[in-house]
Amino acid sequence: MTGTGVAALAAAGILLLALGTAIGRLTAGRGGDRPDLDLGTPVERATFHTLHTASLAAPPLRAGLTEDTARKATRRLRPLLGTEALCLTDRDAVLAWDGPGADRHRQQVMALVAEVLDSGRSRSVHAECDELECPLRWVVIAPLTGEEGVLGALVAYGSRESAVLVRAASEVARWVSVQLELAELDRSRTRLIEAEIRALRAQISPHFIFNSLAAIASFVRTDPERARELLLEFADFTRYSFRRHGEFTQLADELRSIEQYLALAGARFGDRLKVTLQVAPEVLPVTLPFLCLQPLVENAVKHGLEDSRNECRVTIAAQDAGAEAMVTIEDDGVGMDPDVLRGILAGERTASSGIGLSNVDERLRQVYGDDYGLVIETAVGAGMKITVRIPKYRAGVHSSAVPRTLT
């Protein structure tokens, strides 16, 4: 785990601990079923209010530092600090201002922020203003940092010089920085997943496209109608596999793509390939990472037929398991040495040793956690069984695709 991840987890842990303490004290103070609610001491109420306000400011910041997110966050952060005015900047401009005095002070902000952007250290100065009624007399500037250094600044205006404001603004800026670092981690994760999908496509396409076209070509003269049907299946399969939008898809779409793949593989291997498909209709709308089952089926066909001269039976089952969908892909092919398999999943062996296994395993763990990696049972000469558990509902995992009916 990166330093950013550790810092983020530590901050989240402290926040949850404080929140739990506050709620526990409030609950304990109510004394059972007393009709008059005891909302705790002033300190407890202030703590709860602070944590609640911080929780409302966090979601916009998790989308990064933009004009829109800064505007939403400053509305929450100014009451949190209790300042007369507050603004957030990036390295180039003021992104959002909340409170009075924008017409007189906004133009001066970037000149005040410049030193903080260079040094990365907070500073406080007198706010120069000729307006006698202006409440903005003291300004505290604290840096907002991320993986790439100082991203901008939090600028808090007060009516007088205050050491408390200096400390409070610095702490809030530190908290905002954690949210921005989490946003950077989310973007890095998305870029990583996209890169892995591109790598998987590059791995599958030459291997599969060449063999599919060769199989289709073999039917052009002997069975033109079969060749036409296979070309349509090939077109649909490649259109799905190389689509350019969406990190997730629905199980119905993934299974339909697998059917198309198996139709093309069947044209190549003929009666040697036996396929059984068992799908519970209730799991078809379940959302899962895009292109994470088809590589497993291709692996089953490769090790069941390409590495053997015997026929191979591939069984694909998708079952309802309560809060999860359970997908199993099983073949009775040549199997694999468990030690070799462990090396593939650990990334110690090349992808040619097992098409997409390590790629799919890593993506599942990134999306759902380490408890949802591939479960693989195999031995030399004993075939292979791969089990994939997919939570039906998971925050951030959704697909806009409309499920297609399996044929």
C-alpha cells in the first residue's frame, strides 16, 4: 500500500473512532426510553456537528479539485472553520469563494497564495483592505497537497489575528488534502484497470481473430450460410470486446459474448468441443468488471483442446447465491500443475502460460477486495474448475448497458 493509502486509512480510522465515540456518548446519555432527549454536553454536540459537516464536504472533494467541487466544498468548510470568508484555489486561479468580500479581495488571493504554492508551508498575513466596514482583516493560507506536490491552497479570512484560526485552517487543509489524494487514487485505479483491459484485448485479439477467420474461411465454399452466421457472430463478438466505454458490464452481456466465442471455437474444433451452459435468470442483471469471464472460458478451451487431441467438455454455470452471483467455469482437459498456476497468479510467469488468469484475478481483487479473487481447482490431467464470486451490489460498480437475452 502506498503512503497515500496509509494516510487515507489512518484519517478515515480517526474519523470513524471519533464519530463512534460521539454517538456512543450521546446514546449513553439518553438513559433508555426517557421522553426528553439528552443531546449530550456542548463539547459532544460540537464534535458531532463538526464530523457531520466534514462528512458532507468529503464527497465533492473525492471527485478532485475543480470549480464545481470546490464550490460545493467551500459551502461546508466555511461553517466548519467559522470564518468570515473562505476560498479554495488551484495553482492558477481561485476556484470558489464563500462569504462576503469577494469583490474586494478575490483579485489579491493568487498573489498571497504564490509563496505557499512554492514553499508548501502555511502562512498568515494581514489582509489589506481600504473598506472600513470590511470584516476581512486577517488571512490564513494553507497548502493543499497530493501525490504530485502542492495542488492549491485553502484561504481562510478572519476579522482579527488568531492562532486558533491558523491551527484550524491548517488541519482542515490537511483533511482536504487527504480527500484529494483519495481522488487521485481513484483516478489511478481507473487508469490501471483501463490499461489492463487494453493489455487483455491485445493478448486475446491476435490469438483468437486469426483462428476464427481461418475457421470461417473453411466454410465459405462448403457451407456459405454457416460462414455467414459465423461472420455475424464474429462481428458481434469483436464489437463487444473492443467497445470503448464502460469499465463494467452486465452478466447477460458477458455470457452472450461467451456464446459467440464458443460458436466460433466450435466452428474450429467441431465435435471435439462439448459445451454445457446453465444460467439462473435472476443473476443476468448482475454487474461485473468488463471482459472478466470470457478470458476464463478461452483458457478452458485452450487447455482443454489445443493442448490435447481428445474431446473436451466445458461447463459454464451462473447461479444465485444470496447476496452474490456464483459463476463456475469447468473443463475436463489437461489441467495444470498447481505450482505453475500459483506462479501465473503471482505474475511470475508469462501470460501465455494461462490466458488472462492473472489479469482477471487482479481486476476482481481491485474492484471487490482480496476475498473475491479467483478460486481455481486443478491438477495435471484432472482438468480445471474456476469459481468467480460477484457481489450483486457494490458501491461504484454499475453499468448503463441494457442486458441482452441469451439465445
